[in-house]
Amino acid sequence: MANTSGNAFCLTVLCPVKNDTVGGRSCAALTRDIIEHLPTGLESPLAKVPQTYFGRFYLLNDVFYQGGQHERDHLKSHYLVFTANFFGDLDRWLEGFWSSASDDAQYIWQHCVSFDTVASAEGFRDYIKKCQVDAALFFNGSNDHALEDQLKALFLKQEFSRFAVANQGLAPADLREEFRAFLQRVEPQNLAGPSFVPGAETV
């Protein structure tokens, strides 16, 4: 299936924006403002959504003319484009999106055609799937494990690098003691223990 690579799923949706105005501004302009000013990092709406590897929004204004003898095509609407890579099943992830960030979803998609009818996880799932387009060339940049595993691995990589720099030149016996203390602190086998949290850039 083009949308999957191992346990990872690639979601791409194109949601038509209303050809209308609100308060003297087009719905397309308002949507652009919304996505340009979404918080990032720990405050990102997508940081709330379980098992999300990556996601982004942008506004598609029109298609580009390819030149030569190609026919000049134009879109009838602007489109809110949302792409996401995540671990697991599409339906479960979309339902998790709604249960974790429904207020954000309603804010982001508020100017899209027919989104005002969405009022539940099932409605959100169905809406997004109606706007979904299949991925043609999906490259999975993850190691195909659940998000908690990957966050723990990144945390351990960072902390081990710090450990290596901080303990240069120690005698073997002292290094052994420091390494034991390091293992107790980072708890490598405990996914619920010290780790990155979604959206974090550093601990």
C-alpha cells in the first residue's frame, strides 16, 4: 500500500477552503494566518496527538503551469493541505487526533468546506478520509517503532553524548562507576521514565 511503510502511515489531505469572506477577508487568507501562527515545539497541536512522527500544514493556492504545450489548469478553490507521518492505523490515529486536540482541529479547519458539520471523532475521521489522497513515494524516515521507543532512543543518544564528553580522561574504575550512575539515571529499559516528550527539542 502506497500510504504505508512498515508500521508507519503517510497521510496527505487536501481540504477545499470556502470561496467566501469573513469580516472583509477571504477564508483563504484567514486560513493562511491560522496555520502561519500555530505554536510549535511543546505547544504545537500535533504534539498532543499520540504516535505522531511529523506533520505540517500549508495552503495550496493553485497549480503551476508546466510550460510548452501543456494545458493551463487552475484550481477552483484554495486548499488546506495537511501531511502527517505516524505510527499505526489511520482510523485510530484520526480518532486520537480528535480526542486529544479537537479544539485545535476546529480552529485550524474552521474555514474549510463542510467542516462545520464535524462534531465528533467519527465525523472528523470521515471528513479527513474524504479529503485524503494516496501517497506515491513515501519515504519512512523513522526506525518503524512506536513513538515512545523513538523518543527514548533520541533521549539516550543525547544523554550518552553528554556523558562521553563529561567523562573524558577518567580512570577505568572511575569511569565504570560513572557509567553505572548514568544507567540508573537514564533507565534505558523504561519507556515511561526519563525521555523526550513529543515536540521537545531538548530535555
